[in-house]
Amino acid sequence: MSLIIDKQKFPSPHPNIDLFHVTYYSSGLKVKGLLAEPKGTNLLNGFLYLRGGIKNVGKVRPGRIIQFAAEGFIVFAPFYRGNQGGEGFEDFGLEDRNDAYAAFDLLAQHPRVSANLIHVFGFSRGGVMALWTAIEKPAASVVTWGGVSDMALTYAERTDLRRMMKRVIGGTPVKVPELYHKRTPLYNLEEMEAPVLIIHGEKDENVSVEHSLRLEKRLKELGKSVESWYFPEYTHYFPPAVNRKTVQDLTRWMKIRGLERG
């Protein structure tokens, strides 16, 4: 059964890429997302884009989705439950990660996505979503860029997010450690088979590089395939030219991993 309930054409800033506003099923909820399809009939790799932030912070931007689609991918970016007309409520990496799992399955159903070649990308809070998806689904590869890997560390570092995290998660890491543990993929990486690429600016004050260092250390302890690109001079956001080159480099990395898998 198709997961897509509704698919409406959306204005695209790129002449060779079609954009669609999609409504799909996730755990019985109607959730929204953005789908980018390069024109043509050829088979392409799938690309699951998992945004950061929560609610209106870190919204999916069409230009960013187009940027990845232009590298030769069918891209789908869920908005997560409760956003932009979708049902339900975000809970910061627990039940709402089902929206990412269903989005992965949606790409797997796409007639132009090569079988077994769906890559998962997470930015910021999306890093947690990407890692959980690669744990639960047969991803061809996973990339985290400035990605969160430890929810308790986020609470410790981001004093500006504490009120929101206490409300959404249900308390502090001291009072409800199990609820932070359940959202932290570091403890379940044994189950992940996909190769991982970690990208992080070392001056990042939104998500400290410690998140990536912990992820890299744990993956290496488990004998998993991991590569890391650290940028000493950059923060959470890279300058436009560096951003574009990094997108080209990471998508090239993904395609190589896809060829190895295929």
C-alpha cells in the first residue's frame, strides 16, 4: 500500500527539478513533507533529508532540498508531525522518528529510486533522526552534519533549549534519564550496518563537536565504517562556497558507498 496520501506540485526554483508537497502516513498520522524529483525517467539514489530544530525553527527549505536533488538524487524531507498542517506533535526524537522511518519507506516505494540505495542525511537535531533511521532501516549510507548524537549533552550545553526540552521530553536528564537515553542513538549503534560520514565545524556553538567525537569513538569501538570531516574554522553554518563544495563532496561520498553496496 502506498504511504502517499496526497502529492501536490510545488513551485520549484530549478527548471530541471520538480517539487511536490506530500502528505503521507506515519504511525496512522497524516504527516507532511517535501519531495524533489530531477526530471527524467532514469533510476536514481534516494536521499532522506532530516531537518534540525523543532516546529518553526529549522524548517525544511526548498532551496536546500533542490541543492541535494541537483546532485542526482530523489530527495524527500519530512516536516515531522504537527508541522505545516501535519497531524500529531513533535517529541524531539522519540515517537516522531517514526516520521523518518515512514519517509524512508516512502522513498523505497518510489518507482525511480534504485532498490537498496537510499541514503540518510541529518543536520543538527536531524543527526539523531538519521542515526535512528539507519539503525532501523537498511540505509545505503548515513551522513550527520553538525549532528546531535546525545540528547543529555544537548540539554547540558543549550541552556536556551532547556525549558522546551523539559516540556517536550518530560523533565531533566537527572529526573528522567531514561527518556533522554531512549532518544540517544549512541546506545544502539550495534544494530546499524550503514557506513557513516560525520561532518562538523569545530567552532559550532549550537551543537558542539563533542557530539561527533562521541559518535566517532563509539562507532570505532564497534568496528563500524566511519569517516569524519572536521572543520576547525567553521561554526554550525558554513560559508556559502564551502557549503556548496561540502554538499558536492558528501554526495559524491554517498554515491561511492552506493556503488560499493550495489
